Amino acid sequence: MSKDSNSSPDVMPIPQSNEIHPRGLLEAISYIDQNFANELGGCIIKARFLTTKQRLEFMEVGFRSSFASGIVSALLTPVAIGVIEQYIPMFGDSSPTFFDKFSAFLLALGFSLGYAIFMAKASTCFIGEYTRAMVLNLLGGMVFGAIVKAVLAFIAFHFLYFKIFTDKNVLWAVGKLYYAKTSPSTVASIYYWVQGFKGIFLISAYFVVVSTAVFIIIPIVAMLVALRRNRKLIAAGVVHVDTDNF
């Protein structure tokens, strides 16, 4: 077939498919929001359209964001408990007020709590199989990352208490200060402070475990509430989806 410069090509170009490949938490949540809006509008997409690669990407995003936020909170936990136990003056006062203790509590939990609430909101953005698969994989990665963080922090804090801040090591360290001509009163103060503060690591280990459990429970409860909401919407005929799994 002949064709001139003004004629259409024999083969029409096919645009690249707009596949979902989340690279960060906000991007993953935006994909969930978009498809949640589509499903509310009556679009029915089977869960199998979410490929294995995409499922792993959602899990990876959930794991990375959960693990990173958890590590930050775990590192801040001994500092926060040290303030509450009057070992660290948060605002320059060795006797913390209620505001000081509350601020220290937020220091330890604020980041993780905010992340958990953010994930809880995302956990409610599903109505059909497709968005539910996204949410489940994102939450699965989040839970796994939180558990790994809790285990590592638990082991690390116990290692610090039983292997690093032993009586022998503490005496050796303050002995170096003494031979460096530090005043005996200062050396004694440091010794008793370290001996008292090292118990904070054990408290922090169990605090991290409890806070991780709360961190996991919040979005899971939100998802269960959303499941109940979805059943009511479907039963009332407000939303029409494939009800095999509801």
C-alpha cells in the first residue's frame, strides 16, 4: 500500500501502559487512593491484575518505611525514658515537670504514632479486590518491618546492658578518667550516673516491644472497621463490587 507524507501510518503506535510501581510510601498511598476512587465509582478490577512484582513492591515500601521510622523511635526511646527517670535534663532542669515528661513521651512515640495513624487512614481506602490487595501487601510489609525492628532493638538494648555497660567496663572507663586527673567527685558522679542509667536500656527494650504492638494494631483495627463499612455499603446497594470475598 502506497502512502505519502500526509497519510496515517499503517501501524498505530501503542502507548506504554501506566503500570503501578510504587517507590515510596506517599506514592503507594496515592495509587491506593486513585483506585479506591475508581472502585467507588463502579469499576471492578480483579486482585490478579496486581502482579507479583507489584505486590512485592508494595511490601517493600511498607517494610522500608516502617523499619526506618521504627529505628528512629527506638534510638530516641532511651533518651525519653532517661528524661522521665530524671537521668537526662530535657530542658535544663534535672527535676522534670509534667510537661517535660509528656514531651519526652512524645519524643519516643510521636514519630511512630503519627506513622501508624497515617497507615490507618490508608488501610481504610479499599472497597474491591484490587485495592484490598494493595492495602494487604502494604500492611504486610509494614508489620514485617516493625517486627524486625522490635527484635533488633530488643537484642541491641540487652546487649548494651549485659555486655557493654558491665561493672568491669564501667570501672575501667571511670578509671581512665581518674588517671586523666579528673576530680574524684566528678568521677564518682559519672560512675553512679552510668550505673543507674544503664537500667534504662532494659526498660527501653520492653517499651519498644509494647509500642511496636500498638503500632501494628492501629492500622489493622482501622482495616477491620473498613471491612465492616464496606459490607454495609454493599448491602445497601450504594457500591456495586464483586461480593465473592465479602
